Amino acid sequence: MPELPDVETERRYVEATSLHQRIDDVDVDAPRMLHGASRSKLRTRLKGTSFEGTARHGKFLLIELSAGPWLVLHFGMTGTLKYFKDGAETPKYERLAMHFANGYHLAGLWRRRLGEIGLADSPSALVRQKGLGPDAFDPGVDLAAFTRMLSARRGALKPALMDQSFIAGIGNIYSDEILFQAGIHPDAKTKGLSEEQVAALHRAMRQVLSVAIERQADPDRLPKSWLLPRRQQGAQCPRCHGPIKRIRAAGRSAYICPQCQGQ
DNA sequence: ACATTGACCTGAGAGC
DNA sequence: TGCTCTCAGGTCAATG
């Protein structure tokens, strides 16, 4: 559950549950997920501090500590956060636990250990270090900026949308949704787009991300008119009722409506 | 430049 | 039930 809307939902969850509480202890059960921070370094940096704020860039969640660097979390394909009372049942796949003085802990759950736990001096330092493009939901990426970005890029559209150094936050699922709503095929070339199509794409991107964030990225609450809930071969297109087709694009499975998205 | 593939991890679901 | 195979919302490095 880890594209921009999901990570934004996690960010808000941290804001709602975990700010301003002293951290008494930290357990990390997945050394390979640590980037640029050993288990002991992470522990000493966090212990005795508290979470004072949050930020997000693309699929990265950053948590500001009361002293020192920011905590950085990346959710990979399966990560999620959960705030628990200590002593309650230990959830499955708990790889990280940050214990607060109030007897609760914020747990990082990753079914697959694809993800990242680290530290960064600031959000902008992380963006630099990871070479991330602008956040896909940043208002600064307006139509003019988006048009400029696309004109500097060759190749197919879907890989561009998923390229975190081009624009940060969009992955396989949401790129399918954006392309579906814009009525454009994933293999369409960035160069060959009409002005209309670029505008439709930009509109779809803003719209999809904003609605998904509003619905807390919960698939059950997303509009019925979306492709996302029917992202499977042979399902019915919510627009034309034709069959949804699975193709290969950007090395991943992409789902399209051939009728509504050309080709 | 950009695309593709395999590796990294661990499980779920399908088909036999 | 148990096995085997394929696939999964991510990213990186190597290769074409």
C-alpha cells in the first residue's frame, strides 16, 4: 500500500497518534532495511527525543525529531504503520517498534522486507540524496511546469510517471489510474502528446491523487468510476463496459481499457 | 537517454 | 492437504 496517497495517509496517521511523546526505546528487526544507519545509531538518535512533525516527498515519509536528524521511512511494496498499546498482541511482520513513554508504540510492519528505515538531515537533504523529482502532488507542479517537464523527456509515458527522479510519488497502480482517466495509452510517447492530452493528463493526476488522499487510499472507498477497483484481466471498464486488458509496460503489469485508451 | 531484466524479500492465490 | 508456479502497489544495478 505504498504510493503517494498511501504514504500521505501514513503521514497523517503519525500526526494523529504519535507526536510529542518521549521515545523510550526502539527495536529494529530488519538490519537490511537500515540505510546509512546502524541499529545502534538509530536507537541512540531516537531515544529520549520525540516526534515533532512530519513531511512527505513522493513515497518517502519523514518524521522530525525534537533533536537531531529526521527519521526516514520508505514502505516498499508492503509497508504500513500501526500505533499499538504495549503488551497487546504483537502483530505479524513487525520490523520496527518505537516505544513511547505512555505505554504505546508505533510499529512499522513490512510483510516483505523491501523498504527503508533511515535518517536524513532534512527533507530537502533526502530529496537531494535520493535524486527525487518534484512531488507529484506539489501545487508547484502546475500545468506549465508539467508541460515543461514532459517536453524534456523522451520515451513512453508510463515509465516516465513511475520514474521517481522525474516525478515522485506515482507507482504502478496510480499510473494506470491516471492514464485511464486521461484516456491515454501507457505506451504513448511523451513527445507525441497534444496540448489537450497533456492537460488531461495533468488534470487526471491532480484529481486522482487528491481523491485518493481524501479517501485515505482505501480501495473500498474509491469511486466506482475508477479503474483501480477493477484492475484485473477481463473486468468491465467502468466507462464503456468493454473488457479490461492486461499488458506489459515498464516491465510491470499494466491494466488498460483498449477502447478508452486507444490501441 | 531510456527500456528491460534480474535481484532483493516473503507471501498469497491458482492450478494440479 | 500439499506442492509448484506465478504474481505482487518498490528500487537498484547491470545490460542493451
